[in-house]
Amino acid sequence: MKLLTDLDAIRTLSKGLLDNRRITGQTPESIQFRSVMVCGGTGCTSSDSNAIVDALNKEIANLSIQNKAEVVRTGCFGLCELGPVVIVYPEGIFYSRVEVKDIPEIVEQHLLYGTPFEKRIYEQTRKDGEILNFEETDFYKKQVRIALRNCGTIDPEVIDEYIASDGYTALGKVIMTMTPEQVVDTVKRSGLRGRGGGGFNTGLKWEFAARQEKQQKYVICNADEGDPGAFMDRSILEGNPHAVIEAMAIAGYAIGANQGFVYVRAEYPIAVQRLMKALDQARKYELLGDNVMGTGFKFDIDVRLGAGAFVCGEETALIHSIEGFRGMPTPKPPFPAVQGLWNEPTIINNVETLANIPQIVLNGAEWYASIGTEKSKGTKVFALGGKVVNTGLVEVPMGITLREVIFEIGGGIPNGKKFKAVQTGGPSGGCLTEEHLDCTIDFDTLTSLGSMMGSGGMIIMDEDTCMVDVARFYLDFTRDESCGKCTPCRIGTKRLLELLDKITEGKGTLEDLDKMESLSLQIKNSSLCALGQTAPNPVLSTIKYFRDEYVAHITEQQCPAGVCKSLISYEIDAQLCKGCSLCARKCPSDAISGKPKEPYVIEKASCIKCGVCFDVCKFKAVMIV
Amino acid sequence: MKTINITIDGIDTEIPKGMTVLEAARGLDIQIPTLCYLKGVNHSSSCRVCVVEVGPRLIASCTLIAEEGMQIRTNTKKVRDARRTSVELLLSDHERECLSCSRGGSCELQSVSNDLNIRQVSYVGEKSSQEKDYTSPAIIRDAAKCILCGRCVGACGTLQTVNAIGFAKRGFDTVISTAFGRPLAESTCINCGQCIMACPVGALGEHENITDVWNAISDPAKTVVVQTAPAVRVALGEEFGLPIGSRVTGKMVAALRKLGFDKVFDTNFGADLTIMEEGTELLNRLGSGQNLPLMTSCCPGWVKFVEHNFPDMLDNLSTCKSPHEMEGAMVKSYFAKQEGIAPEDIVVVSIMPCTAKKFESGRDELSGGGLADVDWVLTTRELAAMIKEAGIDFANLKDEAFDNPFGEASGAGVIFGATGGVAEAALRTVFELTSGKELETVEYTAVRGMEGIKENVIELPGGQEIRTAVVHGLGNARRLMEAIERGEKSYDFMEVMACAGGCITGGGQPIHDARTLETVNIKAERAKAIYSEDEAQVIRKSHNNPQIQKLYAEFLGTPGGHKSHELLHTHYLERSRF
């Protein structure tokens, strides 16, 4: 039985371990022990970070320096593009794109002799001939990590490390010193709003459920993250699963539920495995079960795997999926807080939302509410992607500007291209332009501009992006992921996509543009669930801010960004072509011919406009016209 | 009852708490169009045609429970535009061959579209699934006309708990499908046709056999014999504009003669015969104590339901063929001999309120010596179509009587058409056969009525008790069967009819729109007609039917005897659960 005193004992024992995992500013010579943190998130695991962990352990054993260094497989550091990522404490040296063959040198040079291994040092940590610790880089220094706390500093598979990092203290505090009403009140006053897309006040949601006088209630963690490019929930589950478990137990106590479910995508195997492991550990420590911390409070959690339907992120569809039915939304009201899973009061909170809860309980509602803006409190994790230098996960305080995120944290647009737009909110969101760069990031501002916070996808687009094509991409996604239940979403998104297709093929008319706008409004107004109600947002926001581009496709049959295949063709500039023949060899449809060392020519009739010639030409001789 | 106050279109109204906005509006005679909504069957609010404005939002009124102080507007531009758009979108993905559609004129999509004054469809584009499934001998499905309202899924799942169909695939590709997309004929469909009754458009219908029957009639070498089930005569009139619950027995017989059938028989005779056999079987089982409860086998939907879902209880089913199959067997044996016609030159056509009977007539076990007992089954709707095609002025026909030897029937035979009827008919006969006394009142009202499960203990004169359960609707039947399996319930005799109310609401009966189904108690009206037909009969008990007595004396011998077993009894198969 783990009582608070047991937790304290664990904390004391493990504290030293965690103390090694922070930047101390010691001189290299004075460092006695180093912690080598290897990212074990999905991105880095895909680039074989497990082999790095094995190689590190092997090499450390070879040199018999186990007393000088530890290797920890952690959650995500955020800079996924640079994986596998390895961070060495206490200097905070950040190695990127580490390969197994680098390991002997890293171990010998850095761990044994204290000299960082130059070859893999992340470029942005170099400044004026010095190597900065990673927290001083643009990518990290503006971040405030609350939800992503512990991601990258603890081994998510070791519960003691989570406990050492104040884990389960909040749960203990809640059960032993607070009434359920006080817990609800704390969450309410913190101003925390749902991070899954809706942005509803979390405490209020809890209050609705708490008020229901029912014996059976449920807490559901929504880990059915589905927005293309968004992976904050996955990273939290992979890097700090106990925070979610602890938060769910707190929620259970607050609303009077004794059973929780985590609904997580089956496509997240690492997250699922770590979550299952964490649940086992928590049960073993009696932090879950019939007698949590010896207090008589009963709470346990089951995991349900989703099969990858985007719509199952919608509360009611998710509930039906857990119940064993097809994941199709049902009307609200009744809201799940009143009538949810198996018709019992149920709260559904997103992973990121829950990850904030223990910290709110520990540090107080006022602390949390002091971060962010008036109506959007705390931080938000964004998945930066697209045409931006630093792609990855960032957690920033609400109220930061788009410019700061894109140009400071994100490092701006690569290859000297011009910024064109930023898409937030995933398929439900919209595209914002240069004029919005100084707008603050918060729920209400984004919504007022025709986009939304959503779950935190942030895709940056440069001048080579066609906004009609972008709208098409997102709408194609929602059309595909519509559950097919209600008419406006099922048929409306299809008809809207067909109109978009017409325009990208240069066959559209200005009337089609009007029709698209009116159909979009109808789909928004009359769809059954949020999927349909927001599906037209990418279309409406691009029409609003990039109408000229639509008009160019329609009246001039031109795609200004040179993307829409039907409206472009490829030509070879005879002046620039060196006759290297590379394009002809790569062309999949044998559309390019010529003699070596003489200019090559593209036969338009055979060209399938795949763009391979454009991509491979070293002399920029292939032009889009 | 708690009430609340709401305002609809400026009219303040006090309504019971828990009422939907749709119901409240209808109470004020405000018409809100609906498509997917079918009370008690489908509350999916998926078509979005019934949206109303509540504050800034459009909400489907069919599932919106009214709340105190709610301000609702049903006739604003926003509402009209949204409704029109949803219907136009449905039309853009609908096979609009309305002129030749079986539901042309009775299509709810057509009438909603008309009501919303849609004169052109603004949206064009690819159409979703065009798949047609004609594999089932009972029910055909046409995805090209399906509007995915889900009413059939509700009928099959929520009502009948058959769950043969459900939604499959996603988005625009969504279809109503059987498990693994198998042909309907290979699914767990029990052919009850309640999906057809629920369908607002022409996506579902019976597998038509009109042409087959016309061909038989026009073949001079064939003697074409028709028989009509009890429930047909209390519904057929609706197809010709007569009120729901009109009894049109005499006109129906006249029309059948005009269509060219050589003999017009009454399936009620077959029902009387069934009572003789099943009553004997019940007494035998009560005597031996084996295979109790005896479960009725008149309903082919129920029989297939047992075959799929409760194969351990196949021996409990009565081995009696259903009435029309018995009658078919008698036509091709007794009647054929009497008339001197070769059985293979006789075509037996059954007019049934039922689509499952089409499947039943094709069962191998119901073909004595390779010759089907019944050759073709037509639904009430198909008969109406033939009458219309033949130009017969049905409403003005003079009543005619059935032909003998199978035209005379007791009142017990006619009540087979309503839930409780088989039980009541059986009890009338079993009582008199065991006691040798005549019943003072023949009506066993305890087994009548529309309650889903009716349990009774009937005491026979000898003191023996028969514990009966009368069930209608397969949802109720499943619940009862599961209770029996768990050992919570036990009976001696169980009458089950797959459709709610019995054959009178069978899947082959005239189709009514959602609004009529909601406002008129069709079951009750037709049942009333059935019982009035019973009362009008001189003979009320099967064993008193002189034609039945003659048949046993001249041909069959005794009920449950050797010849009966050969001609009037059957067996069942275990079928897959999915």
C-alpha cells in the first residue's frame, strides 16, 4: 500500500537521480556524473533511437564508466525533425541526427573526457564559437513546459521517477485534504479550457458532471488525436503517462466517478505500451484500485483502442465507440456530463488538458491563471509543421504572437522563401495571413479571425503554396473522415470538394465560388457535430483571405503558386540546361528527350506533371509555366 | 405531470416536460418536415431536414427535448435555406427515376422536396453506391435510392434485434450493408420486411413476382389457385383509398376472380388445419413433457430467427408447416385428386401480408416430392398493383365468396392475422377436444392486445394448466428467449409473430408514411377488423369447420397421423449467427 509517506520516501530516494538531469552550469572538469537522455518518442524511435540507447549502454559498459553516466530513454524533446535526439546533462548539450556509429566517440569524448562530440551538435546551439545549452536556443527559450513537463527528463516507464518529480502528490493532496467541490473549484478558477478543440472550460464541465446525482459516473481521456500533423497527445502519453493517470484519478474524485477510460488510437503503439505499463505500476502502488493511497477512494482506468476514425475524437462518437457501436456522433444535448457513456454522467477531457491538472492542483489555480491571456489561461502545445525551419512540438504561453512562434521559436521560413500563411486548428481551422502575424494566440482571437485553436496543429506555408490546393487538402480529409451520418457533412463536403476540384482544374466559374461560400455556410449551420460544423473553415478562410488566388484559377486558368497540376506545365530553359540527362532518366513517363550536353525538351503530351524533373535538376533549368 | 413553457414562432405554449420540439410544434399544428425520424424506430437526427432555430443555432427538432423558456423559430430564412440545402444535397445523390420507382407517389423524399418547393437541384456531382442486391427472394435493396436515413437499420436492429444491416464505410462512401457486405440472401436477415415498411424512399422493396403470376395465369395448361392470408383482407383496401382497418374480403375475392385465378381459396382454412395439427401436437407434448414450450411455426420470420439465433431450441418449434404451406400441400394432393388435375399442372399463389413468406415458399423442406407446396407468394402490395394494372375498379366491386373445398373457414382461422390469434384459436380447440364440452365464450381476450409479451396460465377442464406466452415483435421475442435460456422463464406454449401486432403489420402490407405511422394506430385498426371478421363467422372454432372434418374423414385420417406428417409437417435447419 502506497501512502503519502511511502511516496515521500520514494521521492527522497529518487530525487538525486533527477537532480542530475538539469543544467547546472558546472565547468566540464567538475562534472562527476552525466545523464544521457535519448528521445524515445515515436519520431526518434522511427529513426532507431532504441539502437542508440543500446549502443550507449554497451559502450559505457565497455569503458566501465557506469558510475559516471546513465542512459535514459525519455519522451519527446520536441525537435522531431532532428531525430534521433540525444541530450546530455548537466551541460545541456543537444545532439541531433545521432547515428549508432557516433556512439563510441560520444561516449569516449564526452562522457569519459568531457568534450562534446562536435559532429552531431545541433547547429542552433552554436553561437559565437561557443556551444549553448539547448534551453538557450530560440526554439526552447520562449517555451513554458507544463503539459510537456517531464517529457525529456524522466523515464516514462519508471513510476519512481515520476513520483520523484512530484508525481501523485497532487492526487494525494486532493484525496486527503480537499473536498470534491474544492477540486472542481480549483480547476474552474484556473481558467483551464479544453485543449482538444472545443475550448470549453474544464472546471465547468467537471461541475456539470459532479452535480449529477448518479451512482455511476465515468472519466474518459480522449487520446484519439486525429488532426493531420498534430501529435502533442501522443508525446505526452509517451513521455509522461502518469500525469494523465493522476489527472484522471483527480477528475474521478472531483466528479464522483470510480472508472476511467483512455480512448487512444491503436496507431500509437508506443504510447499505448507506456500507458499500459504505467497503469500496471500505478495499480501496484495502489495509486489506482479499490483503495487509493489507503483512503478508501476507488478509481481504476481501462484502455480502449480506437481504430483511427477522425470522428471518434468527437465526444459522443467516442462514447459510442467505447460502448462497442459504430463511432457516429449523436446530438448534444444531452451532453455527456449529464448522459454519457452507457447513459451515465461522463466527462471527456483531452490528454493535454489532463496533463495540466496535477500542476494546477499543486501550484494553485492562481498560478495557472497568471499565465496566458484574460480568457485563455495557461499554455498550449503546438505541433509546428510545414515550411518552417524548426518543426516539432512547442509549448508556449497563451497570448504569444504567431510571429514569435513562427519566426523566433520556429526559426522562420526555410530556403529564403516568403511566408504566406499559417494554418491553425487542423482540418477544422483556417488559414491566416501575414497581416495576422502579430495577433495573439488564444482561443477567442483565432476564432474571431476565422480559424481556431483546435488541438494545436500549426502548419506554415510559404509562397510556393497554393491556397486553393490547401483548402482542397483539408476538405478532402474531412470528406474522407466524415462518419457519413448527417446529410450536410456526408454529401455537402463531397459537393464542396467537387467544386474545389473544378476550380483547381481551371473549369470553375465565379458562380461556383459563390456557391461554395453558401454551401459552406449551410454545412456549418446544419451539420450534426463539430466535424461537419467546422469542415468548411479551411475553404471559407482561404476564400476570405486569398480570394484573388481563387479568381486567378477561375478567370485566368492560372495557379499563381504553380501547384495545381491541371493549370501548370513544365518546360526546360535551353539556356540553363546543361544536358546532364538526369531529368530524362528520372522521368517516370519518358516525356523528356534530348542529347547529352545539349538542352533537353519535355514532351507536353506525355508529361504527367509529377514534378520529378523540377526537383532533380541541379541547374534550375526546369521551369513551371 | 410536470409542464414547461416554451415559445414557438411567437406562440406561447405549455407542454409536458420531456417532449421534443417537433412534438410540441405539431401540437400547435406547425408542420416541420422530417425524413429520418420514425418514432420509436429511428431518432438519429441525421437528415437535418427538421432543423429549427433556437437562439443562434439550428438544431434538429426531432430529438431536441424542449426546455423551459426555449424560444424556437421554425420558419425563418435560415431554417428554410438549411432544409432546402439538405434536401437538395440528398437529391443530388439520389437516383431520381421517380416515374418508374415503386415508391413514386408514396415517397417521403418526393413529398418533402415538393413541400419545400424545390424546383431545381443546385448541386451536381458523383453519386455514391449504386449497388443493387436482388439476391434475397424476399427483399431487394437499391443503394442508388438510399438516403441513409437509417430507418431500416432502426427497424432491423432496435425493433427486431435482427441486426442484419447496419452502416458501413465512411463519409460519402457510407452504405447500409450486411455484415462483411455479404448478399442479403446470405445474411442473418429473416425477411420480415420491416425495413421496407420503414424506408421513406424506394431503396427497399419486396422481390416482386407479379410477372411470374401473370405468366401462370395466362398459361392455359395451368390451373392457377390463389389463397389469401387473413391479414390481407383488412389492409388491401388502403391501397385503394379506403380507410385504414376496412374489411374488404368480398371485394378481394371478386378482384382475384377478375384477375383470372381459377380458384380463390382462403388461407384461413389452412389456419384451421394448422390448429388441428398444432393443437394435437401441443397435447402430445404436454403429455410427454418433451420439447416444451411448443413454439408456433406459422411465422417464417420467427422460424428463421430461431434458426440463426437459438439453434438449441429448434426442437421446440412446432413441426407444423405454416397455414398457407399446409393449404398448398392440400391443393396439390387432395384437391388435385378430387379435380383430377396433375399436381404439376397446378400453380399455387399465396397472397400474404408478408415478405418472409416468399422466402418460406422457396424452402426445400416445403416441397413435397420436388413440387413446391406454394409456387408464388405475392404481398398485399403486389396484389394491389395487379388489380390496378388490370383496370379493376376495386372500391366498387360486389362482394363474392371463396371457392370450396378450401373456402370455408372458422373465425379461429381469421384471427391468425393478429398477435394472440394462433394461441386463441388453439385454445378454443384444445379446450373442447380435451373436455368434450363446448366453450361458453370463445373469446380468450387475455391473449389479445398489443402488449409486447402476454403471459397467461390457461386451465383446461381436466385441471391441467397451460402456461402460455404470446409475443410479437422479434425484439420482445429475443428478450423472452434469452430469459428462457437463463432459466428465468418457462412456458408450455409460445406464440410468436415477428412483426409488431402480428401479420396485420407484416412487411408486405400497404406502406404508410412516418406521419401516418405516428398518428394512426394502424395495428389496432387492422386488429379490430380481424376480430370483427371472427365475430361475423358462424363457425368460430377450427375443429367445427365442416370442410376440415371432411378433409380428415376423406383424406388425412387423424390429426398428427401418418398422412398429416407426410404432408403437413416439416423440419428446420441450424443457420449461422452472423
